[in-house]
Amino acid sequence: MKINRLDIVFKERNVQNRVIAKFIGKTEFTISKWRNNKRQPSLEELIEIAKLLRVSIYDLIEPTNWDNEKSETYEEFVKKVKDIK
């Protein structure tokens, strides 16, 4: 599952992993893992990247779209739990 859009944004802006790594204080390996969605940066780290690149933090994460989602909503789940009691 893709959570962040770092690879897309970095490619659009010709951003190198080593520059981000130096700025954030992480290894290039860590930035590569983030970029490939193998691991995720913390919210604080995303904010630092957004500041450096002068983009919205929302540009760095995948948008949510619940239109075709088949999972229960919070309200449906609460009703089910209440019915069990």
C-alpha cells in the first residue's frame, strides 16, 4: 500500500536522497526506504521535508478516497458492538 508520495515529489523536483538525508539527519538508506514506501517517515519528518521543498505536507502523502471502500464505517461498527451486548 502506498502511503507517501515522496518518490513522485522528489522526481518532479529532482531531489536527491543524499540531500534530504543530510537535512533530516538520516541515512540515504532510510530516505530510500521512505521513498519506496517500505517504511514511513514520522509526521515531524514529513513536516521538515515539506518545509525544505516548500510544498504542503498534503503533497507528500497519498490522498484518501473512500468512494469504493467496502470496510465498515465507525458508525456501523459501533452499532454492531452495541447489538452484541
